[in-house]
Amino acid sequence: MIIKYKILTKIIKNIFLKYGVSDSDSNLLSKNLVETEMMGFTSHGIQRVEQYINDIKIGKIQLGKKIKITKKTPTTSILHGGWNFGQVTAIHGVNIVSKMAENYGTGCIIIRGATHVGRVGAFTEMLAKSGFIGIAMTSAGKPGHWVAPFGGREGRLCTSPIAFAAPTNDDPISMDFSTSSMPEGNIRYLKNVGQMLPDKYIIDENGNPSSNPSDLYNSQGLPAGAILPFGGLQGYKSFGLGIMAHVLSALLGNSIWEKDGIEGETNGLWLLAIKIESFMGEKIFTDEMDKLIAYIRSSKLNKDSSGIIMPGEKEFTNFRNCKLKGINIEKKIWNQILSL
């Protein structure tokens, strides 16, 4: 079904309000989830509403808890969310890291005590739109170990997304990708809507390659099989990127990588902001970025290519199309929303 974004945002907001979420947090969550859906990241869009409401019910998300800085230098901070919504905590972190970078040229923050932070690229894009280069990585403890190491068959790492965004004179260049062959949220989405994976991105509990999303989960929804690193025979490279993300976001600071329970389920987030003006004029930078993009696009196209698409371009186009025409919601996901 097709639904207008303002209507969908209001519906999602009212669901959060119904379960005791504050008006400001309900506004932030509904806006972020719907905009993520509009960009085409269904894995981190409105299907997460049911998860968040369930987390409220079981006390995993603790409403209204104070978000605190637990350690600080002029250019670094560790932020504890008090088991609040991950997205609320992360945006609080974006504001802190922006101020540090504005004052000192760079700012770096590590987030702990936050539940699912959502689409990591949303935070780097916020930085890019404010004149910074943003880099972010996220990981978690043992309950999030969905990804097998290269050559292994059991989950030992998280999907460990990496995001990067830099401003241009138009939309930012924005990369946001899992270091696994597919994000767990995408696999969950395909399971929820009754579709198969496009390729054998996972292995089942016996180590057999599979395209059936149900083979990833046991009866409690926890890992039975594992997701493979992306890259096939070159998967050791994405495996290495996954380790990097794991070290920066789940080991550095207060280590959570081997934790179980609520501490292990927290999304550790590492976020870096670089003030462009500390290195060169912002307008000079964005003009150079535009020249770089034009140079890249000047390449002759390979056969069967429909064009060179810059990182983030497809997602920003999706967003504008959805804003104009409405958002297509799968029936099973819509029924989930209505049941809340």
C-alpha cells in the first residue's frame, strides 16, 4: 500500500506516545524511522517500531533516563544513554561531537548504554550538512554476533556498519554499509515479508550456504546460522573492516564486545567529526568535491551500464520520490504497525 509520509509519521508518532514516550522523543523517532524507510533502508525503517515497543514492554528501553557524559577531554567524550532509545542518544552525541569539532577542529565520541541506534548514515549525514566530514561505526556484544569470521561458521562479529559522509554543493556523498554480505535487519525484513535472499549470503546451523532467511534464526529469534562477510573469496577484506569497526565501537572505551544481557545488546557507536574549515575553506572543499564527482562521472560507461551512481545518490532520489508520491509499505509490515 502507498501512504503519504506526513500521515505515516503521525501514525508512528502516536504509537510511541501511546506507550509513554515523550513528545520530543516520539517526534525524533517517527521522523528518523520514516525518513529511513523513504531512503530505501527498509531494514532500519518502520519495521523497527514493533521491536522498539517490545523493548519498552520488557524494560530493555528505559524511558526518560538521563543521557550522561561519563568521560571527557576537549576533543573526546564517552556518552552513556541510560538504556534510552539508541537513536535519541546518538543524535545527542552528534550535537556534542559537532561542538567539539567546531571548537577544536575534530571531535570523537563513543556511545554506551544505548539500544538500537538505527541507520548509522543518518548521523554522518547530519554532520555533512553542517560543514563537517563525518565517519561512524557501530557494533555490539555477544547477542549481536551474527557474522561469521572469514573461514568460520559461527557468529563472532556484528554486522558492524561503517558510514562516511562529506558535503558537496548538493546532496552529501554518503556511504552507509554493513561489513557483512547483508545487514541482519534486511534478512529479518525478507523473513517477515516471506521472501528469499537474493543469494546465499548466510550459512545455516550446519554451515551450509543458504538463501532462506529463516535459516539464520532459532525459535527465539537468536542466531542459529551466521551471516557471511561480503566479498566471496575476497571476504577477508570485509572481515578486516568488521574487526576495525568492532574495535572502535565495541572495545575502545568501556569494552562491551564480550558482554551478554542488556550490556551486550547495547549498540556501541563510534563517531568522528572533522571540521573542514580547520583544513581549508568549506566552499573551496565543496567546489573541489563537485569537480571530483564530475571527473568520476566523465568515465565512459561499461556495456549494460545505465550510469555512474555516486554513494548516497540512489537513497536521496528515493527520499524525494517518496516525499512526492508516497511510501510503499509491505502488507505484513503495515499489519505489524496496525497491531500496535
